[in-house]
Amino acid sequence: MKLNPAITAILFCVALFSSVFLAVRTSAKSKPAPDRADSTAAFESIVAILRHPRCINCHSTGDFPRQGNDGHPHGMNVRRGPDGKGVTGEKCVACHQDHNLSEEHLPPGAPNWHLPPADMPMIWQDLSDREICEQLKDPNRNGHRTLAQIEEHMTTDKLVAWGWDPGVGREPVPMPKDEFASKVKTWISGGAACPAQ
């Protein structure tokens, strides 16, 4: 039986289209998800940033923020307060606006400037990399956040983003923001693996 040339052409196109479609779907599915080793390596890059003064100054021991690259206690005896926004007469927003001021030695700023609250201070200072990792994953110690919310906080929160644009005279965190965001996503999508002690 001889097929009509038009039908042969149509069947050929359908077969070609099906092959390409299946190849694309197979290729998309075959991209490996990050594994635990990738996740752990990503976290080890992330934790170096979390220990940087732009981060650790608000996640340090004590009931007060720290300042500078040396992490000295905040001037004027500033205290955390129950909600992390200071105490009466010394609320964070009294000096810290929603943006950096334009000259050196003036208060830095970002939207919602605050420390973690007193009931969940998120202290990283003096913790091992593994302990920081475990704390970030634990909703009872991370602000009641899921891993998806931790990812959002670490990659889109404007207060966190301040670390890359800390104002005149302050050293920004040493990893590009988009690279940091990519590492956070790799860490979480690979199972939020923690390094060994």
C-alpha cells in the first residue's frame, strides 16, 4: 500500500515533533537536583557571610547590637528590647531610618531596622557551623519560619540586603548578592544539609 505524499509528510512532522518534545522533557527531568554534598558546600559558603560583621553584629551574644568590623558594643548603651526594636527612649527607628544616610559615621538604615526579638535572639556568635545550620532550620529557634521562608528572608528581605549596601565607610559582605542567593537556594533545595561538627 502506497501512502499519499501529504499524509507521509504529516506523519513525518508528527514523529519529528514528538521526538523533539520527548527529548526536551527528558533533558529537563534529567537535570540533577543538588545533592547533600552540594547543599553542604553551599551552606559552608553561606555561613562565612553569616559570620561577617554586617550580619553577626545583630546576631551576637548579649542583649545589644554591635557596631563596626570589630564588633564593639553599640554606643549609647542601646538594648534589644522585647521585640528587638530597642527600649523606651532608644528605639532603633529614633536613629536608623529606612535608608542609609549619605555621609560617613551617620546611622545606617534599611526598612524595618531591628534585632531579632528577645524571645528568639538568633545568636550565631560562638556557634559552630553545624549549630548555626541547625538553628536556621529549627522553627522553634528561627522565628517560626519554614525553609521556604528562610530562603525568602535571606534572599529578598531588605534588611538582610542592607549587608551588600551598608553605606559610606562600611565594608559590604564579600560575596555578590546574587551568588549568595544562589547558594541559599542550592542549600535548601539539596535538603538543607548541615556540615559535620
